[in-house]
Amino acid sequence: MDELKECRLGINEIDEEMARLFEKRMGYAKRIAAYKKENGLPVRDPGREKELIDRCSGFISDEEIRSYYVSYLKSALDVSCSYQEMRMKGMKVAYGGAEGAFANIAAKRLFPGARLISMHDFTEAYRSVEYGDNDCAVLPIENSMAGEVGTVLDLMFQGSLYIRKIYDLPVSHHLLGLPGSKKADIKCVISHPQALAQCSGYLSGMDAELREAANTSAAAKIVAESKNKGLSAIASDETAAVYGLEILDSDIQNSGINTTRFAVFSRCAGDPEPAVKNSEENFILMFTVKNEAGALASTLNIIGAHGINMKSLKSRPLKSLPWNYYFYIEAEGNIHSRNGKAMMQELSALCDKLKLVGYYKV
């Protein structure tokens, strides 16, 4: 047998074995897709993909071919994710606003194969998941410039859903107007309050009335339907394309690093992560304390005593009790570890209400 024929026969045997393994691997991908759909998780998980590539590339001893194996792994991940997207096409993902809104853009990127359901506002989107009409909701919780989205934080505290994923979306705001209009024509600018706040510097230089809308996409729709060249909206370039508006000015936000954090909300809390220390793990707690001296400080001392690094601490007024507040904490660590469970037990004895809203990996 000549050398070439022998090599080809060897490759044929390997390909046959790889085909069996591929079918087995895709069987697991099918199960993963079902789990993600049930738990409101996006198809792609960059952290898991990096972990897999780093671990598996270490199995290759030949340095010359390691980079080729990494390329092979990336292709295998793309195929797996494409298959999962196909399996998850029946998944219904709610978001607040119309097509082109930033929540719509985030939902598209998180769930490219799902059916995206436009809801009138954040509350309607959240409740639709609670009622079982949709599988999950993509809602903004914070902007790097304008701060928290209070309506969504209140829903998190009062509602029953869990956060399963956090996604950072860079936001670019544009001044949109009817075709043929000019910036000098604008007498009124319409947008969501957060968008108006994020563009306050730019707007201060305009002699125009500011009007609030339910979301940026709704603002663009108002302008498109008005036929009034004196009206403009602040929204994304995707929104401009949806409603046939022209971009009169681009990137008008106060900062070039304007980012909105979106959360994926699901009815399922999900399975606990392995009880190991992992700096990439994060969790979100919401709680109330007794209205007495030192109550909040005692709570924070418990968290610090367990070596938990708090990334964020916010307070919001309780709607049911004037001049009383609930608190939001986002922190690093595995809440399901022995240390995390011990901390939760101590907090539960001190807090009037304690709620684990969710945990996620960055």
C-alpha cells in the first residue's frame, strides 16, 4: 500500500469516528437548547466558550497545530450555537418598546433565533413573563451615564422573576427628523427620559422643547407619523431605518462610553453553580431592614465579613410605606458556595425581606 492511500484510509477511519462523536455532541447541544429555552438563557455564552477553548487547546501537545485546533473548536461552537438557535426559534422574548428600540437591539443580539415580542412598556414586558405569555424578558436596569432604571428595579423587588444574564450594550444616540428637515428646523425633541438625560449637554445648546416618550422607538414613531419637520426624536440608527427618518446629527450623547446594562428575566432561578470560588461570578440581592439606627450598617458588615466585594449599592423608596426604602446590592462571588449560604442565613435573620434576584457570570 502506498503512503497516500494509507493516509487516506486512516483519515477515513477517523472521520467515521468523528461523525459518531459529532452526532453525540449535537445531542447534548439539543438538550442545552431545551434548557436555555426553559430558563430564558441566550444561545451564546462567551465565558463558557473561552473556558472550553482554553481547556481543550491544552490537550494538543504539538505547538505547530494548536492554533488550527483552536480554529476547529471555534467552528464547532458556531455550528452548535447555530443548531441551538434553530431549536429555540419557538422561544418568545419580550422587550419594552417597538422595533428599533435599544431593548429590541439587545434582545436580537442575545436571542438571534427567537421570536421577539414588542410590549408597550417595561412593566408589561415583565408581567407577560410572570403570566407565562412569554419565556423571558430583556429589560434595561442601568445606564453608565443616567444611572438606574427605577421602574425595572421596582419590578425586580416586587415581582417574581429572576435575572439569568447581564448584557452590556454600547449606546449611540442620534437626532432623527423627517426626510428633508434640518437641525435648525427643530422646535421639539422627543425621547425616553433616560435618553434625554444622556444627551443633556447637546440639548442644552438647542432652543427646543423637550418631551418624554415611553421609549426611544415610540418617540421616533411619533415623529414619523406627525409629518412635522419641527419635531425630532433621539434614538438609534436602527430606529431611523425602521421609521424612515433621517439622522440630523450623530453620537449626541454626553459621553463616548455610554453603555446600558440589560438583564434577561426568567421565571426559573436555574441550577446552583458549583460551590467554587470564581471571580467572574456575580449575584444581586434586594432587601429591607428595620427602621432603626445601625440596621443597614449591620447588614453591610455581614457581607464584608464574608469577604464579599460589593460592586453596587442602591436604595429605592418603598411604594407601600412613605420614607422607607429597599436596598439593591450587586456583588462578586458564588452565592451558592458554603460561604455564600452562610452569609444568606445571617442576613435573613437581620433583614425584614431578603430576595436573591439572580446570579450570573460576566
